[in-house]
Amino acid sequence: MRILYGVVLTSFLLSGCGGADQDPKTGGASVDYAANAARWVETEFSPSTLDRNQQLAELGWFTQASKPFRGMEINVVSETLTTHEYESETLTKAFFDITGIKVTHDLIQEGDVIEKLQTQMQSGENVYDAYVNDSDLIGTHARYGYVVPLSDFMAGEGAAVTSPTLDLDDFIGISFTTGPDGKIYQLPDQQFANLYWFRYDWFSDPELQAQFEAIYGYPLGVPVNWSAYEDIAEFFSVHVNEIDGVKVYGHMDYGKKDPSLGWRFTDAWLSMAGAGDKGIPNGLPVDEWGIRVEGCRPAGSSVSRGGAANGPAAVYSLTRYIDWLKRFAPPEASGMTFSEAGPVPAQGHIAQQIFWYTTFTADMIKPDLAVVNADGTPKWRMAPSPHGPYWDEGMKLGYQDTGSWTLLSSTPVERQKAAWLYAQFVTAKTVSLKKTVVGLTPIRNSDLNSQTMTELAPRLGGLVEFYRSPARTLWTPTGTNVPDYPKLAQLWWANVANAVSGEVSPQAAMDSLAAQQDRVLERLARHDVMGDCGPKLNAEKDPSVWLQAPGAPKAKLAEEKPPGQTISYDELIATW
């Protein structure tokens, strides 16, 4: 997908396609698309990894490729994030000025995006011309046949509207949007990871360092394992208790019975504990949802079928979550949802958080916050998450959200093409670095390695360092083992909530979840609508047979709290 920008520019200029053209509305007055492109480059699309001529060349291709679609109005949708607000409010205007295609980019809640997507898939009616939905649905998209495989589209009907400067290899999340058949089904638009967050200023305080080491016998630092995380949580909540007269807590989370509680677990909590198998981007044959695949066929979630959703590591992970929430987090945390809990660390009384989305970065660097220094630098840092005792080298370590452009086969082809042009435009190198600066959800290696991001790094608390590091590859979205994300994801929050409330034990909650997942897999297998990669469940065996075999599901460890281990943040950064 690579081409020299100079070649594109030369072709663009020789063709004369960058000049005035008829207005798609009036059919009479001319529009100077080249002048429009130049104006956007001068006033908005800076910084960029491209120079001005390269930007004009790339935008010139969009002007030329859009000619058959001028005057068309298309509708796309995404969840409400800062990145997508920028697309909806600014980039749609730029796209219209440069192409003559009008885009209505709706912003709705993530759950509503999935609902609209399902409605279109099931009804065949064209609700939207393109969707930005999480790559967590890659296993769903690759099996049902409702989604246009972009690999086929770019080589076939969409070849004339596929940018020669798209550069798929530059997208850091392209492996996440690739199905088990090796085809690309979605184009990454924004990404954010789920990392460890902590108060760097407190962790660097000599008195607190000495106090911690006197109690626990090792240095206060970034926790490498869950044992250290628990010790640090106890230290700040119990032993430190107050800083500058304010009650402080060593942990922050949320626990309200709400759909967002499911994200807390499907977003790789079990993988952090070590429940699955080795494998990047997802464990094979058992992934972080505890689902085993044989070949590409989901074969079961329960330990009795070779899955790990109710195995010792999964039960351990739920047990630790509940214990930390009740012992070390603010009392109100148990009644909070994801969105309610998100802003709490910025209030200044939280020492660390094991499960923190980098999408909150922009909201954590505002100058008037208690967690920001007078010079605008953060008092906090983000770092790789600690792992549980069941985790091994070679396993994924956390979750990364990758919102990605998706075309449905029920959308008329001409509308698919126009929407594909918009999807490429909002991810093009001309605009992607500026969009990254605005939303802090990077998608391209070239942007991450730019001088602009180097200059921004000191104010972003480790975001740039993390994304430039090899560690980044251990943070991945839900993978292809999950054959129907919407049906399976809804099972998690109610089962977890029952354990949080004390209605059932962690073991009973995970037993129920595993059994429910298996019933969904059985129904999908019975309907046989997923082809050669559809579910085919293993026969049940005595769980001990699977627990004694290598890999996941893993037998219960005799010691689930090994000695705590930490590393200095500055030392950690130096190794990246």
C-alpha cells in the first residue's frame, strides 16, 4: 500500500484534477477543491508527519477519487469520544470542502452503536453507511458474513477508492482487525490502552519510600505483580491514611450492577491474572475470556470442556477484584459505574489504579487539577500493569480498545465506497497526527515516532513512552476466539455483580458465567450460521483431566500471593 508521495503529487498536477469543479449543490458555481485543500492544510492540519506538498498530494487524490460521489450525503456513527468529536465537528467539514461529499457523523453511546450495528445486520436495512465499532467484534465479523472483508474490497470493488498512501503497515492495531482467515475486516481509527496509573510524586517521596520498605521489606515502586499492588494499596489506605490532612486510598475501581461492570472483566482482567494461554494478540488455544478454540472453532468455556472461564485463575481474579474494592477503595466506589469512577483519580486522593484507560489522559492533564503541577506537568504516571501469579511470559497482559471503521454488506456499494473514502480521510497521514494530539488515541507508528509526540511526552505522563515501547504489543483487544461478542459480553456483568454483592461466591459466579457462555456457543453451533469457524463444543470431561494438562485451564497454585516485586519508574522508562 506504499507509494512515493512525489509520484502522487506529479500525477495529481498533470491530471488537472485539483482545480475548480461544479458545485454539487447548485450544479453551476464552481468549487476550487485544490484551494480548499490548501486552506485546510494551512489552518488545521498541523502538525503532520507529511510536508505541505505531500499533504496536498494526498488530499488531491481524495478530490479526484470522490468525483463520482459528489453531492452524495452519507451517514456514519461512532461512540462519543474526544477523537470522534473532532471527526464529527471538524473533519466532516474538511472532507466536504475537499471532496464534495457530505457526511453526517453521529455520536452516540457505545452500547447504542452495537445496537444499531446488530439491527442492520439482522434486518438487512441500511441504518448507517459505516460504523466505528470496537475490534472486539472481530470474531463476530469474521464469522457471520455481515461485514465486508476490507482485504477483498480494497482489491476488488473498492480498488479505485483505496488510497495509494493508506499504508496499512503503519497502523499499530492492524493485527487486531484481522480475522482468523488472515483478512482485514476493519480499519483502526483510534486506540487507547488499559494501564496502571499511580501518583509519581507520592511514590518518589523519601519518607513514604522509607516507611513502605520498613513495613514490606522491598522498595516502593511500580508493582510488577499483584502481590506488590496489594501491598501498596494496603500501605496507602491503612498505614499512610492521610496526606496533607486528606484521607487517601491505595486503590480505585467501580462495582455497580451495570453493563459497564462487564467491561471491567471482558477488557482482559482474566488475562492480567494469567487465566489464558500464551499468544499475541490473544492466547491460543484458550483466550482471556476463558474460551478454548480447536483450530478456529470455539470449543467451550467451562473447565470441563477445556475452557478456563471458571478455572482457578479466573476465580482468583474475581476474588482479588472484590477484596481490593472493599478494603482499599473509597466506600462510594462499589456503587459507581465506569463513567462515574473515571474522573475520581483526578481529584487527588487516589494513590494508584490497576485498571485505568488512557482515554482519560486528556482529562488528567488540565491545569487546574490537584494532580497537575504548576508547570503543567502531571504528578502522576502511567505504566505497564502488574500481572497475577498465573501469568507467564508470552501472554497478553492487558486490554487495548481499538475503535475501527466497519462496512456492512447490506450497505449499497456506492455508499460503501463514499464511506470508505471518509474512513481513509480521517485516518490519513495528512490529518492523523493532529487528530492524535487532539484526542490522544494514536493509531499510526509514524505519528508516535514524530518529533511532535516527543515534545508532548513530558506532559502526557508516560503515554508516548508506553506506545513507543515493545510492551505495547502485550495490550490487545478481545480476539477471534469470541464468536458473537454482543451475545456473550452481556453475560458478564450480572454474574460479576452477584459476586460483588455477596449473593454468590466468586467460584459460583464464574461457574454460572462459564455455563451460560457454553449454552450460547451450543445455540450458535446448532444454528450453524458461522461456517467452518463456528462453535463445535468439546464433550465434557472430569475437570481434573484438563487441569493436569499443559497450558490453560491451569490448576490452582499452592501460593497465590508470592513475594511482592516492584521496579523504579525511571528505571522502567530507561529500559524501553
